[in-house]
Amino acid sequence: MSTAVTTPQEASANSLIAGQLPKYTPWATLLVSLGIAAGLLNSVGHFSITAVALSGIALFLVGMFALSSAVEGIRKAKDRLARQMVSLFFLVALIPLISLIAGVAVRGSERLDGKFFSYSMRNIVGEGGGAIHAVYGTLIITGIATLVSVPIGMLSAIFLVEYGRNGRLARSITFFVDVMTGIPSIVAGLFAYTVFSILFGPGTKTGLAGAAALSVLMIPTVVRSTEEMLRLVSNDLRESAYALGVPKWRTVLKVVLPTSIAGIITGMILAIARVIGETAPLLVTAGLTSSLNTNPINGPMTTLPVFVYYSYVTPGIPQEPYYARAWAGALTLILIVMGLNLIGRLVAWRFAPKSR
Amino acid sequence: MSTTTQPSTGTAGGGSGDDHHEIIHSSKRFGERLFTQLTKGSGIGILVILAAVATFLVGLSIPALTADVKDLPYGNFWSYVAPFAFGTVWAAALAMVMAVPVSLGIALFISHYAPKRMAQTLGYIIDLLAAVPSVVFGLWGINTLAPAVRPLFLWLNENLGWIPLFSGAVSGTGRTVLTAAIVLAVMVLPIITAITREVFLQTPRLHEEASLALGATKWEMIRQAVIPFGMPGIISASMLGLGRALGETMAVAMVLSPDDVINFRVLTSQNPNTIASNIALSFPEAYGLGVNQLIATGLVLFIITLAVNMTARWVIARRSEFSGAN
């Protein structure tokens, strides 16, 4: 802790920077505390990178606080502590992100080959096989869910913003959309399961049921994002259209929607990205199959998340190929979802209305 | 038509509202009416869907509550659901204890500490976490997190074992309720961060500068201007995160090694399962009234999340009158 002694002396030598720690102090303190932590842990015999990092950082926070409150006063010390804690939290959040993406990328790339995207699991035991049936299932189920929820969600948002005008119906729709946002995904799955069991006999598992469950989850997201975007459209634009004698519905279709279309599309893409990774509702509605099934109204249909789940929790023997396929599926999923997010942001950025 | 046009006269649209109000009436065009009815119909459609969800869930839950206990595969419903309800709330609470402070820190870092140019990029990086599907979080939780936190669990048990929370025999796999809660925390972190970040950025510049001009340090400025202004946003963001943590299924189902006990110890292998995870694990093999019982547990979960969301909205509505927002 040599810095604790020398710095105040150096500081008091120059009256202009009196009561202020020099800029290198935090870094120096960090190095010193990491060194002390490493030395102490080494002598006790518990040396490991994680332990050194944890105790070193704790030591750094305490040491820095003591140092700063001695030299600069308690208020400055608190300010420094807050800055360090906040930066630390950010770095802490990066750890799971990096370890997750790196882990999935490394283990997933083993089996992410042509065969993975051209074979299903039909009659496959052990090595080989692929997830083409799951890819098709994901595309079909998410596609149907999108086709159902986008029109309903968009039209409802238009009603809320343009026609509802805080009437009783509009207020209750807003309220129940909020309620719907909070439906846990497994509950949406149970709902779709019960509806389809009653309509088509108990235990019916079809792609359509999965799509229904996803729609329940997707509609509120679409309503929310569209509503937000429509509210951003300036009233001047609407009034100009009315002044030219354009009826309201044409104003909405030709003026309001084109102005906000970029934001609306971004909202759709993010909504798709949200439901494409859903596992739980599809587990109870769409079931599991190892063959390619492209008919959403007949027979179970596997999607990528369900494929990943079952490959991992109920592997065959030998286990390794099943795990490898699960990781490859996980990597595919991450790539799809992140790609969708990226496209969404690009659309928002590229086609944003240039109002200012 | 009166229901749709009448409220429009009294809105912020002002004078122009009256004008187009008349236009609509003078020309009852087919297109206008079709479009209005179409949008109104979709809105009502949402209400119908939600009513259907409620009806079907309640309708199919009733047999599980009224049937004779002898016919129920999982026994008495309330004693069956109690450990799961406890586990749901317990795991979510642990996750929130970890996630809320960290998310607020990250949001502050992005909005007030990081260089302005980097702020948006850093925000995107955190948003990436929200893009990871839950089943991938599950894989990560089993393979990376559980082995990694086990030494920490052993250390906690050795040194802090006198706290009841950390007592008992440490699980050999690391797949405990605490591990599941860490995964949940990581999952809700981007949600809370995204909302609070936006709220913090909206703090009026004048409030911040007034505080700094009076000689406050940055941290004092944040406590005086940013946090009070953002309080309703912080609460609503946390509640949204809590709703997500309560309903999360796959990550918990994969990470936790479950047991049907009510147990506050977070490091042992006797962990209370959550409702959602139990449904996912038991549903494929359920039959007869067991299906109804599982649906009834789903209804309990729905009611819990609904209560959380309603409380959040109530808090916001109550607080917003006093916030700096107006």
C-alpha cells in the first residue's frame, strides 16, 4: 500500500492539485490490490484466476475508497466508488454474454455443416442426421403465427391510435393488451393445447396449435410497437391530408402508415425474433417428430428450440452426436435471432423518416 | 358509429377533430366504414382471444379442483401446487435481488458514465443478451455456469454456512435454485436495463445541471435528479422483469434438478421446482385428470404474474403524479 503514503505528499507539493488524486491512482491501486490478492492467496494455497480477480477487485474498491476519502474527502470518495461499481456491473454483465456466445460458437460449429441442413432425424441413430425437419417446422410455425398476428396487431394498433381516441373500448383493449403481454409462454401453450384438444380430440399435436400459441404471445408485442410508432407520426401530417379532403382511412393508409412503416417493420422483426426462440409453448402444442412434416394441420411438427431441448435432455446412445446436434441447433438459433435483430435495426436506421 | 366518433371531439386533436368529425358524417363512404369496422373488429378480436384464454384455462382447471382426491394422479391440488408456487416466487425473487442492482448500474453506466459516442453501441451489446433464446440459456446454464459456480458454492457453504440460506450439503452438480436464479437474472437483465436506460436518458437536462451547479458530485447529481425522476420507470421495468422471471420455463427446467419441497436453502440438491418448469417437464407424460391439474397450476402461474403486472401498473399510476415527468 505504498501509494497510500506517497500520493498525499506529492499532491500537497502542488497547491493547484491539492486534495486530488493523480489520474493514474485508480490503475495503480488496481494493480497493487491484484498483486496483494495474488500474493495472499498464493501463500494460503487457494490460487486461482477467479479468486484473485474477485478478491483483488474487492480490495481495490475498499482501498480506493479509503485512499480517496483520506485525500479528497468522503463525497469525492463516494463519487469514485459509484463510478467504479457502475463500470464493474457493466463488465460483469459482459461475462455471461461472452462465455455464452463463445461456448455455443465453439461447440456448435462442430456439426454446423451441410448435412445438418439437409437431413432430418428419420431413422437416424447415433452419428449423422440433421435438423432440416426442425428448420422447416420453425419456418412454418413462425410464418403462420406472423401471418395471424401481424394483421390483427397492426389493425388493432391503428384502431387504438386513430379511431379509439380514449373511448371505453380503446381503454379496455389497451388494458388487456397489457395483461396479454404478461402471459407466461407456457400458459399460452396450455391455452392452445386445450383449444385444439377440444376441437380436434384430446392430445392433438399439430403445427397449427403451435402457431396459435405463438400468436397469443406475438399479438401484444406487435400492437405495442405499432402503437408507439403511429403515435410518433406528427399530427400536422394528418391534418394536412384532411385539409386536402382526403378521407380518414386513406390518410391512414397513404400518409400515416408510409411515414411510420420503418418502425413498424422493425417492431415486427423483433416480435418474430422473440417468438422464434420459444420452446415451452411448442413443447406442449406442436409435439416432437424426427421426420420432416410440412403439413401444419396434421401430425406433430418439431421446431429448432424443441429439437435442441430433446436432443440434449433425452440423448440416445452414444450421447455425443446428440449433444453435438443440440449445440449446432443452438448456434443456428442464435444466428437466426441475432440476424433478425440486426435486420430490424438496419431497417429502422436506413428507412427512418428524415423529419428533421 | 357514434361510439367511435364521439370521443374524438374531446381529444387533444383540438379544432381539427371537429372538422374531420363532420367530414366523416357528410360522406359515409364505404371504404371509411369498412376500414373503421376492420380495425375495431381486430381490437375486439384481441379481447375475444384473451377471454378465450381465460375461459379455457378456468374451464379445464375446475375438474382438478372438484374431482375426488383419489382420482387425481398428483393428489390434492393445493398441496401439489404449493411447492411449485413457492419455487416460482423464490427463484424469481433471488433472480431479482441479483438483477435489479446490476441492471440499474449498467443503465447508469450507459446513460451517464460511458462516453456519449459509445453509449448506443454498449446498449446494443447488452440487448444481444435479450436475443438469446431461453433453451440456449438452459444449455449454457448446465454446461458452463453450473460447473463454474460450484467452487463458489463450496466456499459460501464453508464460510457462510451458519446463515440458513447457505447451509446443508452442497449439490454435487451445481444445478441448484441459486444457479437457476443466476440464469434468470441474466435473462431479465437486458429487459430491465433497456427500459431504465431510456428513462435515465430522459432526465431533464436542467435538473441535472442545476444539481451540478450547486456543487454536487456526479453521484450526488444522479441521486438527486436522475433516480427520483426515473423511479416509476425503475419500478415498472423491475416488475416487467419479474413477470418474465416468474414465467420463464425452459432455462429453469433444464438447469434445476427439481424436487417437490419447500426449502429456503439455495445450495443443496433439494430444490423447489417452478410451476412453469414443472408443466414443461410433466406435461408430455400427463394423462386424464393430471392434464387438468397441470392446467390448473398454469392458471395459478397466470394469476401470480397478473397480480405482479397489475401491482406494477398501480404503482406507476400512483407515482407518476409526483414524478418529475410533469
